[in-house]
Amino acid sequence: MVFGRLVGWLMVLCGIVVLGRDLLAWFYKESDTPIVFGKLWYDLNPGSLQLLQPAIQRHIHPALWDWIVQPLLLFWAFPTLMVAGSLLILVCRPRRDRARRRWRPE
């Protein structure tokens, strides 16, 4: 659970960095549109992105690529990272009932 929260916070931090990059590009008139998630991924590691499509289509389900992954790669990177990181933080948060049971004297 701690690892999931850490990865979630790193994704949120990366989302903030991408927002800063998009704002600087807009301010200096390099680009009017924010970077999409697929282009950001391709710029960072093109090999893994090129292997993702055949892996999903062959080993999981072909419709998953067409209906979920491909539209996700076309979203802006900032909200994609922020939403994914926030969901990961929310899912991996510690449960209050476990913490109470652990510290309750018997």
C-alpha cells in the first residue's frame, strides 16, 4: 500500500511538471496545445510504447486497445497523470479500521 501511494504521488508530481512545461510552451508561443500522453510517453521511451499495442491485443483483448488505451493516449498528459495518480493514492490509502485494531489494547 505504501508503494502504491508513493507511485501515485510521483504521478501527481509528474503531472504538475507537465503542466509547467505546457504553460511555459504556451507562454513562449512554442505550442498552443498541451502535450498528449502518447507523445509524452513516446518522447520518453518509444520502445515500450511500440510493444504495448501488440502485447495488449495478443495477450489481453484487442478491444481493450481500441476502446480504452488508444483514447487514453490521445488525452492531454497533465489531467491523465493527475487523475491516475489521485486514483492510485485513493485506492492505496490506509484503512482506518485496520489502524484502530492494530493499536487497540487487548
